[in-house]
Amino acid sequence: MSALRGRRVVVTGANGTFGKLLGARFTAAGASVVGIDLVAVAGPVPVLACDLTSATAVPGAVAAAVDRLGGLDLLVNNAGVGGPAPAELPPDEVVARQLDVNLLAAWRTTAAAMPALEASRGRVVFVASRMAVLPLPLAAAYGVSKRALVAYADALRLEVGTHVGVSVVYPSMVASPIHDTTAAAGLSLQGVSRLEPADGVVTAIVRAATARKAPRAVATTRRGRFEMAVARHFPSVADAMVRRTVAARLAAGAFADAPLAAGMVRRFLS
């Protein structure tokens, strides 16, 4: 944590579950932190208001944050949204928003911050998801957006890796409001994806930010490392693991009252 003292940090999604914890953890370690989120907040971690889906608003917000900090050593792309999105149905506005916030907003923010990060030989950390490598049903947009985010990080690393460290962190499911819309649609994946503590995710992000050399990929738990290894090297085994878990939930009546899951339930029962 001493490696954070004096570091200048920008965190997106600063008003959310991870964002608040990151701001507190970085500040306690002696870093100067500015957050970016939809709503401005004054306090120990000032949050600037910006809609990260706006191509015109992002550069100004990032410039204001960098100016306030006097430079930039670390960008944490944490902003994200979820929502129900079965892969068998056509994409709608819920899908479009997830792609915009989870992928394109991070791309915009990183591009705007890159000159300052290059000047400081800094780092960028992307908060992806285990679903980037281990997809789950009924949440296709989230998995697609996070897998695409990893692809973006990989391309960025090849372009700027000589001057800027690029890391991706892969949390599993954490109790937070990001799951509310999915649960309201009757598509909660609890019991399919195992919950983990938010503090562990924050610790993994800090580990990525402070390692001597920026790590490429950081799992947040031992189970996460195992699941990622299986998904990458034995994808058919990973598919079988997910199918077995989902089948058990369907047999117990899960998703029976969820219209968006009607196709999957029908196929399971036929």
C-alpha cells in the first residue's frame, strides 16, 4: 500500500459499490483521488459529474480530473451496468446501454487519459468480470461487453505497454445494485455464480495497481483463478459445469415466472 502514497488516481463509477471502497482505500494509503460518475459529490474523494456515454463530455471531465490532481498515475475503469439480456432475443436498449457503459465508456475515458498516463509512465486497470471468460445464460450483454473490454485492454497493451501498464481484474458476483434489474426480471443468477466479498475485489484492484510490473490478468479469489484456467484451457468442461448448475436450478423451478427465460425453460422441459 505504501506504493500508493502520492499517486494521482481517477476512478470511474466512483459512487458505486466498488467505486466508494476504492476511493476510501486509495485515500487511506496516501493517494490523491478524483472520481467520475453521473452525479457530482463533494467530500474526501471529490466526484465529478459526467455521462461516460457522451463522447463530447468525457474529454472535458477527464481533463478536469487530471488538472485537479496535477497529473495522473492511475486510471481505474470501474463504471459498469448490468441487466437481463437473453442471447436468443434481439438486442434492445438494455443491451445497447451495457455495451456503451461497460465497453465504449472505458475506451473513451482511457483515450482521454492516455496523454497524462504516458507522461507519468502510469497504469490503467480495467474491472472486467469472470463472465468475460466464463459466460452465463440470460446475461449475454454483460458477458459480451466484458469480453470485448478484455479484447480492448489486450490491444491497448500492445500499443502503449512500453510506457503504460495495462491490467484486467476479473471479479465474480458481488452483492450490489448492479444486479437489481436482472433480479426484478426474475433472472437472478444467484446459485449459478457464487457471491464473493467486495473487499476482496478492491484488494485485487489495488494489487494490480501496485505490483512492481503491471499484471496482465488478476483473479479475485482462488476459485476465480481455477474457473478462469478451466474456461481458457478446457472450454467444453467449463460449458458442462455451467450447464449442470443451470439445469439444477431449472429443475428446482428457477426462472419459471420469467418471460425472458421462457425459451430456455421450454427447452429444458421438452
